[in-house]
Amino acid sequence: MKKNELMQYSCPLGKAMAALGSKWKPIIVLVIKDRKLRFGELAVRINVISRKVLTDQLREMETDGLVIREEFKELPPRVEYSLTEKGLALLPILYLLEEWEAKYQVKGTYSEECIELIKEKKKKKVTEM
């Protein structure tokens, strides 16, 4: 189902899925978190996404009210992206999705890097309690 088709439904879940309906948008939200990142920094941190797709996704996210694009009149041009209040509100939801997947993971399907990130989050959660 296309984004336009999802948006015609007044159902909140349909609208939410339309805003986050690509595989890249949740990843972009998790990479930006509570900081400002330049386009180049995002491209390096998500090195498996093409610059064109990253640009398209950021534009859609800006339209949907998830990110703020701040353009600076400098040479060379500088653009920074940060999450809006709506985008920041997604972080706990995405963290819960990560926990859900980790709980039901199939053994041996994650890279060492991913396993280390999961362990770090668990340690951080324990120390916050």
C-alpha cells in the first residue's frame, strides 16, 4: 500500500505507519536521537543508504513533522537535522521495538557490533534504575 493510500485513512495507526513506512526512517530517527547532525554525518553513520535515498527520506520526514532542517548561509553550505518533539517521542517506541526483537531473536542472526549495542543498552538501563 502506498503512503497516499495509507494517509486517506483516519486511523492513527495508518497515519503513523505512513509517516514511518520505510525501512530507513526509524533508523534515521535512532541515529539523530537528541542531537543535531549534518547531512554528511548522517550519510557516514548510515553508510548503507544512498545519498539520494537519504535526502528523499529526510524531506518526507520534514514534511511529516519528524525532523527540522536548519540551513546555514555559509560557504560551503551547511545543513543540520534534528528531531522535532514528535520525532523525539518516537525514541522510546523504537527502543521497545529493539528490545522486542532482541527478546525473540534467532540465535546467530546478529553481528557482533549489534550484540555489543544491545549489551550496552541493557547495562545503561540497569544503572538508570
